[in-house]
Amino acid sequence: MIEMDERALDALLAEDPGGPVVMLNLLRFRPDGGRESYQRYMDALGSEIHGRYGLRVEYLGDGGRALVAEDGQAWDTVLLVRYPSRQAFVDMARDPDYRAVAHLRAEALVESVLQPTVPLQGGVV
């Protein structure tokens, strides 16, 4: 699955523990220009949408060979994006300006994971 639906956004809000959320993005690009299309998506989001919803890219990196994973679970890129709240993320996803460029993300990807994370209390596993 590449795109979010309204049920997923509603579930994200229903499970909201409060506070900021860091979205884990695992991305596998289409071999025929997917990485470039994803860059167009990121560029199209620009500082206006970033600023409007307070998002901040915490980490962006190329994926390497998976050391421990099932076959086919290596990812091209790992991206961590912090939002001030789940509501801010949902508001962004529902914003007409965002929706106008979201197709670039879908066109770029073969597969993805988009998972909300929250800090562990005490920071220890």
C-alpha cells in the first residue's frame, strides 16, 4: 500500500497518546525514476507546507543491505519526520495543497511503510 486512506487517518487520531509524533518512512522506489519523482514530491512540499504544519525532517538516509530481515525487506531510503502532533500530520494529509502533490509520492514508490512512533518513557527498551 502506498497511499493513506481516511480510515487510517481517523485511526491515527483515535490512538493519539498526545504530544509529538515521529513518522517512520521506509521507502522502496520504482526503478524507472522513482527516486527523482520522490525528490519532486519533497521539493513540492517546500517550506510552506513544512512551516504550516511544523514538520521537521529528523533523518534521511539511503538504506543498505539488511543484516537481519526476511528476503525483500531491504529499503532504498529511511526517513524520520517529526510532527508537533498527530493532528498536525492529519491536517497536512487532508490539506488540498498537500493532496495536489501527493500523487508524486505515489508515483515514486513501489512499496512503503509509514508508521507513527512515540518516545518510550525512560528511553530504554
